[in-house]
Amino acid sequence: MGEILHGACHCGGIRMALRFTKPPPDLQVRSCQCGFCTRQGSITVSDPAGEAVITIAPGCLTEYRFATQSGTSLLCARCGVYAGAVMEADGKQWSIANVRGLAIPGFEGRAGDKMDYDTEAATDRVARRKARWTPTRMVEN
């Protein structure tokens, strides 16, 4: 696999280490058009062939679930940054990283492809995430 990219929320309470199989310019960045993501100004990235490790400092995680309840948005309880989202299914986890919120190098100045998932059925959403999101492991620090 490729290099490991690192990002963190503003205070460092949520950190991600991302091992992607492609360099940042070759990865699609997405801009979900739901009300939550547009308010956050998020631009997300994932690599289904890569891996992510999300490290959470004690007391720094606030989770938010909405709509289909199929994913969990990760927000820092200390600095308020939206770090990304994680989904758990079949005993495994997948995630997307908010490259803006985590200041992940290599994605500066990129505009995300606008994505609209409003009409997607819950089962289709889970299948898409399994196919497109990054296999993930979450740990507490």
C-alpha cells in the first residue's frame, strides 16, 4: 500500500491515520449535499482498498446519527470539528475522512464532487459504503 496520511481535528482529540493505495490527486473527493454535510463544508475521501485508524482521546468524541441511522458522524467534543463518519456492519467498520476538518495534506484546494444520496434506500446506502468507504479500526487513546 501507499504512504500513510495523517490528519487531526483542531485540538488533536480525534486523529486519523490513512493508508491509501493511491496518492491524493488520484483519489476522488466528495461533497455530500445533505443538510449536515453542507453546513459543515465537508469534503470527504475514502479508499476501499486502503485502511484507516481513528484514534479518539478520552472525552473527545461526540457521535451524531440522523436520517437512515446507518452511519455515525464523528465530531470532536472539545473543538467541534466534524472529522468524518463511520459505519459498522457485519462486525466490521468503514469510514470516510473529512479532509478539510482533519487538515489532511495533499487535498488542499480541491473541490469535492457533489453527491446526492437523498433518494438512496437504506440497504443500498450500506452496500455503497461497504464498497466505497475505507476499512476502519477505531481506538481510544
